[in-house]
Amino acid sequence: MGLRDDVFRIEMLGLHQVALSLVEAGYEVATPRWDSGVDVIAFRSTPRFVARPLQIKAAASFSFGVYRKYSRFPGLIMTYAMHLRGGDPAIYAMPYSDTIAIADALAWTKTPSWIKGGAYSTRRTTGRLTALLEPWRMNAERWRRLLDTPERASLSPRSS
């Protein structure tokens, strides 16, 4: 198995892990016909119709990043499926603007990688990064709170 095959398998594991988590929370999952920056659309029709676009980043272990290219998608939910091989899989999801807030808090937006390249990512976790991500670790209630909140409403992460 080559590296490209392994990357594809991790992406598929991430997509399916996120889809299972969304189904458990009462959502359906639709896949766009082509990838233009939105990997899936989570939706449900009751009690009212709700649909939100998700960009999924998948990793065998830990990986978190921010990417300027996704700023063009209104209402985009950045979704990180981690520890997909060996360990307890975890899903973190948040509005794109909150990924930038995390990057700001860690001074990543002051690095050449962000300023010149428009991205910053890491495969190493720290206590501070873990603490910033923890409110966004998904479970059924957190998915409902995140996806059912209108795009323009203020979201403050709360534990559930």
C-alpha cells in the first residue's frame, strides 16, 4: 500500500466517522458531486429544515489546522476527525471563524506560514490547544447546538 492509498483510506475513515456521528445526532449527510471546498452537507428537515456545509480534515492521529482558502464559504463548519487509527476516534467541529480565533489565540496568524501561505497546521498537541479544542469535541447534543444555530448567531462553546 502506497502513501497515496493510505491518505485516501484515512480520508474515507474520517468521512464515515463524521457521517456516523451526524446520523447519531439525527442528521442526514449529503455529498456534493464535486469537491469545491465542501465535503458534506449535514441536514435535517424536522422540526425545521437545517442544512450546513462541512469541510472535513481527517488524521490517523492528531492534526489541526487553519486555512484561509475556506473563508469564502459562508456558514462553513470546519470538522476534524482525529485518532482514526489506534486510539479513540474524536471529532471536533466549529464555525470557520472559530478556527481563526484559535489560531489567533496561539499566535499562528502571525507566522510566515499564515501570512504568506494562508495556512497553518500542526500534528503536535499542547495543553493550550487541547483546552481550546475541547469545547468543540462533538457529541449528539453539541452537533445539534452547532448545526441548528443560525449562521450569524453568536456561538459560544458550552460543555454537554
